[in-house]
Amino acid sequence: MTVKTIDVDGFRWQIDDSGSGAAVVMCHGFPGLGYSYRHQSAALTEAGFRAIALDMPGYGGTTRPEAVEDYTNDAVANRLIDLLDALGIDKAVFVGHDFGAPVAWTTALRHPDRVAGLVSLAVPYAPDRFPAKPSTIYAAMARKHFLHIHYFQEPGVAERELDARPREFLQRLFHALSGAYRYLDVWKNPSEGNGYLDVLPEAPALPWSWLTEDDLDVYVKAFTATGFTGGLNWYRAYDANWERSADLDGANVNVPTLFVAGAEDPVIAMSGPKALDRMKDTVPDLRGVHLLGGAGHFVQQERATEVNELLISFLRSL
């Protein structure tokens, strides 16, 4: 990995920038790092592409803004375009996983002339706005069962729990969201009196098929240094995203697009088959929908070889 920092108008990005050729910008989600794309960076470089894996705002070596508004999809999309300018890149393919997926498709919607293609991992394109503020909907859901999205809303609450036990939290969450566990079992627990670590399952010892102790050490070192506030602020920006995206309600994504997810990903279970059908209706140049058996939420790590093959085939089709 070729990790470097670049200052763009006072905002510091930490990126892994390797290879040459057509640029592929990779955006992670929670709790990730540019390191989450280590397998893709290596494969893309070898295949003749320029692989740029970012620590997203709030994470790792990238600036951690204090204002929640700086974590909205629009704000981050604008920063991504500024980063392209600073790197001398006219157009790039954007790959987004978890929170990185809506950032990637927002970039395609707001700046279509700068996006050569879109790859959404784990999260299908969702063109329709919620009927009410997301925080209101999540609060109602949390009255029935533990919901991490609601638990993360109040500043300081989750930090007090997670910052004190980063290794335990990361290992247990990586396991819970993987194909080796049924994450929705977490919902069997009530919200009242529970923190996230109270409801997450115990994790088996490392190494796993897709994560080693050395890999986990990279995440633990980063989150021990920064804490989790930056990552949690992405959840706290849900309402601001909802308010700012009214003009995109029902919008089509018109750039060539690929969708890949784990068949056991809880996002797929929660979204349901109608979400995939809606994505097909609103992405005219959707060139593939792939659900990889046995894989969970971290599909680019759990099924690195298959994801790399699909990604490179898609890139070569552009």
C-alpha cells in the first residue's frame, strides 16, 4: 500500500494511491478505513488501474470535522470532487461500501460529468426519501428492539462505551455483520438498559478466513488514536441528509453501475427484494447485480477474489 496525505484547501485526506491508468476511488463505511480495500487496491494496480482507497472524513488519518453537516453525502461528494481536482483526475469510477455507497451515488448524481462509473457494495441504490425524519423513524423502531442506528444518535453515549473497548467492539462487530452470524438476532434485545456491546455476540478467535490478527491490529490502532466520534457522526447526519436530498427524490443514476453484496448481508435482509427491483428501475445502465453466497456485510473482504473479478470485469467494460 502506498499511503500518503494530501491537503485540499485545509482538509487533510489520507489515501492509499497506487498504480496508474483509469482512476478508481474507493469509499468505505463504518467502521472502516482505506485499509478495508487492501485486496482491491492490489488487484486493481496489477490489472492496470489507479487504485485510490480513502480514509473517509472522520476516520484514520483524514480530517475529523466537528460539525455533523460535514458528514452529509453532499458535503463529502463535494470534497471528493475537490480531491479529484487536486490529484489531476478528470473522471473516476467510484466504489462505495456501506456509508460509502450513498456518497458514491450522490457524487454520480451531483457531478455526473466527473463519474465514469459506480460500484455499490452492500447497499442498493435507494432513490426514495423517507416519509419522515429518519431519527423519528429509528426512535420508533428502537421502542421495539435494540437498534444501533438510534443508539448512535446521542453524542457521547456510544463513545463512552466503544472508545473504552475498541478491540473488543471491532472484533465482535466484524463477526456479527459477517456471513458467519445472523445479525438480526441482535434485534431480539430491548433498547432499554443496553449498550451495543451488551447485545453483540461474542466473536470467535482470529484468524478467520477473511480477517487476521494483524488486520484487526490496523483497525484497533486507528480507532484507538481517533476514537469513534468521526464514524458515528455519519449516523448523526441522517436527518441532514434527508433534508438536503429532497431534490433527488426518485432520481435515476445514469452512469454505468455494478452492484455486489453478500447474500447473508443484513442490509439485504432489511432492504428486501423490492429494494433490488427499485434499484433496477432507477439505474438504467445497471450492468450486474451479484449476491455472493455465504458472505455478509464486508463483502469486499469476505469474498475478495470474487469481488475483484467482478470489479475488474466491470471496469474493462466501460
